[in-house]
Amino acid sequence: MRFIHTSDWQLGMTRHFLDPDDQARFSGARDEVVRRVGAVARERGAAFVVVAGDVFETNVLGPRTVGRALDALRAVPVPVYLLPGNHDPYGPGSVYQSAGFRSQCPPHVHVLAESSVLPVSDEMELIGVPWTSKRPAEDLVARCLAELPSRQARYRVMVAHGQFESMGSQFSPALIDRSPLEAEIQAGQLHYVALGDRHSTTAVGDTGRMWYAGAPEATDYDEVDAGNVLVVDLSPGDIRVTPVRVGTWRFIAQMLDVRQGEAAAIVRAWLAAVPAKSTTIVRLTLRGTIGVLDRAQVEAAIDEARQLFAAVERPTHHDEVAVVPDGGAFSDLTLSGFQRQAFEHLMAGAQAHGPDVQVYQDALALLYRLGRAP
Ligand SMILES: [Mn+2]
């Protein structure tokens, strides 16, 4: 018995650092990855697909987002089971009950709207553990397990969403206790737990039967292994879980060590080496001692890179750099009249170590770039 486990599609996600056209590509990629999930299901002969929560980024979505998602789902050649998660909890205001979703939902797409046993074939029963509010007051998995009837099919698979108590998450009454799940698995009553919420592909515990699929398209910098779906093979007494790469976007947070006189070259070289720039979002910070000129050249290099990358974020307040006011660096600029006066004023401010030193440095860097502009 082979099926696909995925989660956290986050359809409709917006990112503030993306320009409108990049946002459109980012959104389009999330629809496309649904089609790729369908292609993996076809190529690998999977019987069905489970999506373990956060199918949608929010319950408040435009009709185009919902329409395009359902259109992409239409292309998946096997049944798809969608679990409402914390971003898209099931209820009267949910996307799943909206007129658009209900009228356009293809017949092979099903919402796991309640915690009950759903026979999906002679061999397989699914148990969805949907979220019905953003803040459940209890461990939904534990409650579901306590009320489960005995297994009827050969295999039983649970589809759930949330964090475990042991994984260093902030306390919440909704945290999942691992032990009753592991007891069911040890007893041979539960063969796989398809989890969502962590956006990195992660095995939980050592039974080999509890996995977070991770988001099939990356959503943030802190994800260590996003971009996969899992092909799950169940056979009597055995399991095999195979991650398959489907993602096309990447987030990279990088701190670069820089040196005076070489900072821009270091930054340029690093940026140049990043592959697939148009689908890569970078957050770049610097560490080291640089000059005002370096600083200006670095920002100019980053401005150039912004033409190629989906986004380059520069949270300069996270830099660990000491900026040396190296006035000589400006000697290659032809400054005259008020420019010269401005330069002298700013350089004095940058060298004064006052509370506004950062402002003077920024202004000097800007002056340098303007002074070099054609
Ligand atoms: Mn999520």
C-alpha cells in the first residue's frame, strides 16, 4: 500500500519582502507544487494523497486563490484528503465551507472534517484529527485516540497537525503527547502518523512510523529541510518512507564575514554563487570591520543582486560590523560645491562616535552611491 504524505501547502501565503511580481511567482509556485504532488502520485503509483493540515494559509482568502488551488487539485489523479490545521481550522467561517470551495471542489478531493474512521479502501482506514479552532484547549490526538473504535482494515493511518511536547515548542494545551501514539504503533493498531505543522521534513521518535512531511515549497528562513513530499510504503510488518524533492523556492539566511577593502567583493562572490536566484530569498548580514566605502559598495552590490533574486533582505541592525570612517575612499569621486560640503559634514558626523553615527554612515554610503551614479 503506497500513498503520498504532504502538508503545509500554505496556499495564499504572502511575504512582505516580495515585490508584487515576485509575490505572484511565489503564489504560482505553490499552485504548481500541488500539480507536482499529483505527478509524483502518478509516477510512483500512489493510491491517494493526504495533506496533514495548513492546506491554506488562512481561512480568509480571495476567490482566485481558492479557485486556482482547486484547479490544481483537479490535476491530481488520485483521491486527496485535506486536513484542516491551525491556519485553516474547520468551522462555519472556514475556507472549506465557503461557497467557492464547495461549488468548485472536485469529487476526488475530500476534507477530513471530523475525528472519525474513514475507510478509503478495503485495506486502509484514515483517521483525520482536524483543528476546529485556532487554539484548541486540549491535545486533539489524545482525545481522538481515547475514543477510537477498533481497527477494521489492514492498515490504519492517522493524519494530524501540531507540535509535540518534547520538541521545545512553547507551552500550549494543544501540544501532542507522543506516548499514546507510540503505544498504538507498538500494539500494531496504528501503522503511520502523517503529521503537519513543522515545515521541515522530520521523523518523530524511533518507530519510523511518525513523520512530518514538511512544506513542499519553503515558507521561511528557519526551515532546514523543506521542499519534500513523502512516499509512504506500508507492507505487513514493515514501512518505508521516501522523501521526494518537489520544491523550487529557497530561503537562505547568511551571515558573511567581511574585511575592510574586500567586503563588496566577498558579498558579490557569495551572491554570484547562489543558484536559481529568481526563486531564492536571501537575508544577508555582515560581520567584521569595514570602511564607509565598503559599506556603500556592499549596498550597491546588493541593489544589483536584487534585480536577479526574488528578494534580498538586509536587516542592517543585525550586522556585527564596525565601520571605519575611511575618508580617503571618497577620493575617486568628483565632489564639488554643495556635495563637497555635505561630504565633509557627514564625514565629521561619522567620525564623531555620537548617537547618530549610524545615520551619518548610511548617509555617506548613499552619497557615495549617488556620486558614482552615471
Ligand atoms: Mn503550517
